[in-house]
Amino acid sequence: MKLLNYIIIISLFISCQSKDSGQGQGFGYANQPSVSIDYAQIKEKGVITAIVDNSSTSYFLYKGQPMGYEYELLKRLADELGLKLQIKVVVDINKAFEMLQQGKGDIIAHNLTVTKERSRKVAFTQHHNLVRQMLVQRKPKGWRRLKQHVLERKLIRNPINLAGKEVYVRKGSSHYARLKNLSDEIGEDIIIVEDFGQLQTEDLMQRVADGEIDYTVADEDVALIHATYYPDLDVQTPISFSQKIAWAVRKNSPQLLGMIDNWIKRMKKKPTYYVIYNKYFKNKKASLQRKKSQFFSKNEGFLSPYDSLIKAGALSIGWDWRLLAAQIYQESKFDPEAKSWAGAVGLMQLVPHTAELYGARDPLDPSQSIQAGTQYLTWLDQFWADHVVDEAVRLKYILASYNVGQGHVMDAYRLTLKFKKDPLDWQQVAYYLAKKSEEKYKELEEVKWGYCRGEEPVNYVKEIFNRFEQYKNLVPVTE
């Protein structure tokens, strides 16, 4: 019986140790990668997949434009490596590590703290910066009327006073581990609550500001910029020394790690690197303006003032409204008074002939512009329906035709057939569309519409679909 009791006690002890050690350190993901993918395989595929956070500093939309510290750096990294950037938004930190190990992403570009435990499982890049972890607490009511020394007495300034306090932290974050160690250091329990995986540090800060919880923890740069939004928050009490913030790749991707590290070293010598950092972590006025805007994806999630018109227009032609929005952004950046050098005007940049043909008496009117533009898109769809049966491919024909005219795109279609390529493969059609700017191609009998700067419609289609992917990441299909 004594032996049985001893075994039970030991089992419980091991279970508790395992559970405790796993908290906040991403222990939900595999110790080792389940795939072998390095830079050579990524280069062959032509795409690098980054797992990012959807936060007001990492990755978001503002007035229809993708933005964020991580996003801007990743774009530059992908360009440097000659790769297309694919973004996957994963808020849950443990899930992000799991996806990395499974090969569903190549790099985690969260605001990750480098820890010994994490370093046993993933390889960290050169660190971006050094930050402390800061206690986030609410100032007392009427704090503006208090003298500074009185205010200081009402706030926690010595971490030892966190004993017995309930502190909420983001699930899977390094903040749990730091509070656990702090609890051991002060010899008393801090009640640490890991919140749901979908809640971010900025969400917890808002809950402190709203009085729903009393304390949370945030990295210093994140804490300081978000304290701008909530003047009732205090973020002046450090609970750690400076710690490294970096990105992570799989341990069996040494080539990729080396490429990224070399790029980071070069970037950190350039002013651009610090301009990007300051844009999201130092420019309080711009950050506050975004935070208050209805066109900030972390708020209402509107892309533009014309979302309802765009949704109605997209419904009339059977499109995902975010694709039509991506096209309209490409045309006018949602400016209803936009005018081009070629005489196109309005949200959908209609030339006078097209506007008149489809009943837009005032093409500067957003409603008329979208109505006429979508009718023109319908006509283009009908034009290409007999030639391109695949609807997904046909969308690219339609968009290219909207940009440069269906005649030039039909020339590219004929050239694709002439050279025995597949017209249902848009990349092959795009190749010949781009070639229409070359002398030897425009003389061929298949080219009935003559010269055009074919790279423009090719890039037009590519940029719209790239933006469409960003919109799909951050904006729901329906509100």
C-alpha cells in the first residue's frame, strides 16, 4: 500500500512538473521538425511562407493597405531573396510553432522573446532588438489630481509586491515563464492566468484599461506604444532585464537561417531598418490615428468608405467582394476623385467612352462608377467565357483586359496557342502578354492590336491578387 501511494505521489509530481514547465513556453508543439525544408526547397518553390501575428504593430490593414513592422521587413526580405511572400496569420503562439515544425510555414515573424527552452526546439535569427518585460497596471481613479509621490505609492513599483496578485498573460507567451521565475525569486506565489490563445497582448492591455483585469505583462516597445491609446495605463515597472526579440525557423533549416541572418545584419546598418521600427513603435501620433480609425482592420475592419457599394457590386457579378475591393484599390486607392494621365476617372478609373457606354453620367460618383465598372467586368467575363472555361483563370484574363483592353490580351492568347503553350495557364499567357512590347513579336500575324507595354497588365493582375490574399487574411467575407 505504501509503495502504491508512493507511486501515485511520484506520478502526480511528474505530471504537475510537466504541466508547469510547459506553460508559456510553447510546449504544445513538437520538439523536432516533421519535415525537411531548407532554403533550396523554398527557392525552388519560389515562395517563402511567414507565420505572423495580427496586431497593430506586426501585421494589419489600414485604409486598404497592408502594413506592420513584421510585414514591411518580411516584404524586403522576400524581395532580397527573390521570393514571393505568403502570409499566414496565426494568433495562437503555440499553434504558430506547431505549424512551423510541420512545414506549414518557413519562418515565425512574431514579436518572439528568445528563451532557452524555445531555443532547444527552434533556431532563432539574429535578434531585432532588446526589450524588457513591463508590468501593465491601471492608474488609480483621479490620478491626474494626485501628486507624483502619492501616485507612485498607489502603483506597484517593486515586483515583490505582485505576491498574491492575479496577472493575466497571453497564452504561449514568454511572460508566463518570467512571472513563474519571479514568483520563485520573491518566495511567494503570483497568480498567473494564461488567457485564451486568440487574445493578444494589446487585447489584455485594453482589458486592464477597461477595468476587467488588474494586471498583465507586455514587452516594453509594445507596452509604450499601446499606452498612448490608454492614458490610464501605467507601463513603467520592469519585471525583467533586457531580452532578445527575434524570428524563428526550424532547426533543420540552416541555409535559410544563414540567409536571414546575413540580411538582418545588412539591414541593421541601414537607416531604413530604424525608420520602419520607429514608424510602428515610436511614432505615437500616427499609431494613435490608426488606432482610432474605422479603416483599421483591428477595429471595425472597413477597407474603405465604399465597402457597402463594393459588396453590392461584387454580388451582382458573383465575385468575392474583397477581390473587387483589391481591384478598386489598385485603380484609385479608394479615391473617388482620382484621375489618370489617360483621362480615366473615379473609383474604377473609367474612361469617358466606357462610362457613357455603361450609364455612368457622373463617373466621379462612387455608386455610378462601381455600377458601370462591374457591368464592364461582366461584359469581359462573357467575352472570355468561350475561350477560358476555368473561372479562376478567367478572372485574370478579365482583370488584364480591364487594364489594357481585351484586344491585347487576345493577342497574348493567340501567341500562347501559336507556341503550343497552355492558354489555361495564366503564367504562360502573361509571358506572351509581356512580350508584346518586343519588336519581333508585334510583327507576328497573331498580334492584331500591335504594341503594348505588356508588363503593366501582368503586374496589375499580380498586385491585385497579392492584395486580395492580404484582404482574405484580415477581412471576413461578410461583416
